[in-house]
Amino acid sequence: MPVSPKKIFQILFTGLFIVNSHGTIAQDERTQYPIGLRNAYFGVNIGYINYPFSSAQLEPGYEVGSILIPNTALRFVLSGPPMGKYFSARITYMMPVRWIYYSNINGDETDHSVWMNIAGLTLEGRIPVTQKISVTAEAGIGIITRIGFNIEDEVVVTNANYATGLFGGALQYHLNRNWDLQLSTAWSPENKKYNQPYTFFLGAGFNYHLCPLSPEKLERNASGGFIFPLHFIMAGYSTNVLGYGVNDLVANDYFPIFWGGTVKVRQGFTFSYQRNVFHGRKVFAFDLSGSTGFWQTTDNKEWFFTVSLNPIFRFYALHSKSLDLFFEYSLAGPTFISKAVLDDVETGEKFTFHDFMGIGTFAGKQKKLYAGIRIAHFSNGNLFPHNAGVMVPLTFNLGYVLY
């Protein structure tokens, strides 16, 4: 299934989550940014991409009428806290806004798409030029994923998935302690083994830094009078008795805030532990969760299991004496999945991502009861050539809260 900008943010956040999870969980003051995120930044860049795809990427025996190479691309960046004064580790994801199209292969008068994206793990060095201007350079590893196409079960452009060098740099203007404007570039070399051309990107965008909150802001958050659970445990049951209507409602071309999946879950059982690591004064909370799930597919009724770590965003719509109501959304929980082929469909590898969204409540006199409803999804974000996705229907959860 095609990657989307939403999935890009998942991949970026997961990397930072893995690298900094120990420091995050160890943080005692939950109204301040966790240690693992403090002074980190995220960035968005849009610009020109060039990768000279041509008839050279076709297998022998095929000719192409025309090739469309759209040149607009997005690059997303998530940087961890600084490593000393001048260095930081970054996770990046770059993709075109529209895919490459090979048209009229051997006269078939049909368009065939080639998908490509580059995920990266790089080290960035920064040199201040003036108080407002800096230049940066980055170098590291890029993971290139190319999804080709077949015609009548014959491979025309092959899939590719390999590691390569990834290099780049930027010219930055610091508006204030939180915001940077920048011109940036990135480059990966040609790879003859996989018949992959070089990639060059030039773009403009911004960075936003998660600077520590001021003492005044901390005091305001801490004195709001609203209670945020420290941790809770829960169990859930998933069922397709009510169908997949909720999944389809939020995973379509008109309202694309979640994802569907080729493989559908018939039923499942989940067990999880969730811990709050940051909260604002009233509305926002950020949690970490560990969970395991046991799932049965719809078509072949085969069982598989998953083990996931999830970052979770909670947004409160209501606080009252006996009930809190919130919306929750989880982005890219790194996951082990026990089977890569489900219902005769190749879903990728045994590493994937777990996403879910839903509503929940803390209820009772002391708000020690958690109840919630979620939908969920597993896919690898096109880190691997096969990425069919797994759709999980409504999951009903009950849990016990500890403060």
C-alpha cells in the first residue's frame, strides 16, 4: 500500500522513541518535556527532487513510450537532543509528492507507477556563522525502497531495498529559540547492482525546536487542578461482528486520517501497560505503552501474534469529578509480528509498525476505571517492498488506573 505523509511522521517519531526511551521513562517531572525530547527538533522541507529514471531500469525485452518524473518532493526530519554543542543524530524520510510513471510499455497504452522513498539515519554537524545564521552538514546511512511493477506476472521494473550513503547540508536562519528557516539539500549515489539512479534534493522549509518550558509555564501546568493517570493496565477484545465501517470511514480518499489494510483481522486479544510521561495543563498528554496481541485473520482464520511499543497522544475533551473523556492516537509503534504472510498475502517482514486511534474514559469516584474503543493497523510504511497492511476492527478495552 502506498506510503503517506502521516506514515512518514510515524517512522520519524519511532526512531527518536527507540533512541531516547530510557531517558523519557526516567523523567520524574511530567509537566516538562521528557529528557528524550528536550531540545530535539522536527523539520519539514519541500522542494525539487531529481532521480534520472529511464529505460535503463526496464528488464530486457521491454520498451517504454514515455516516462513522467514529477520533481516535487517532501523531506521530513526528526532530530534528537544535541550531542554536545555542535552535533545531533537525525532520522529523515524523503519521498516525491507523486510517483514516477512509465507509460506505454511495449505499446500497452497503460501507465505503470514506480514508488520510491529514502529513510535515513545521519549525524548532523552545525557551525554558527553569526548569531542568526548557521550552516550544517550531514552524513550517514540511507535505506532506499523502490517498488517496481509487473505486466502479466512478468517483472518489468524490479523491487529494490538496500542501504546506501546519504549526505546533505543546510543554510539556516534562526528566527528565535524555537523556529529556524532553512535551505537544504540531500544526495544519495547511484547503485549499479540494483540499477538505481542517484537522487538529489534541494528544498526549503523550517525546523521547530522543543525548548524546555519556562518555570512560569511549568507552574501553570502543574497547578491546573486536573489529574493525569501515571500508569494503567488494560485488556482488550477485537471483533469484526460490527464490520469494518469505522476503519473505512477514516481511511478513504475523502477523510484520510488513518489506514486500512489488505489483510483483515477477524478477532483478537490484547494486553497492554501504559505510562504517562508528559502532560500539559488540561488538554494534552503523551504516554508510552507496551503491548502484546493475539490475532486471527478473516479469510484463512490463521493466528499470529504481535509485540509492540507505542507512543500515544491523548487529547482531553472533558474533565469532570467522576469522568474524563479523551481522544487517543498512536503513531508508529515498532512491532514484532510473528508472520509475514497472512491470508496468502505478503505483508512485508517481521518488523512492522502498530498504529491505533480511538476514544477512552477514566471513570468512577476516583477515576480508577479505564474504558475505551479503538481501531488499529499494522504496516511497515514502505520500508520494505511488500506492505499490504493489516486492518484491525473495533477493539473494546477495559483497564485499571494507578495514580
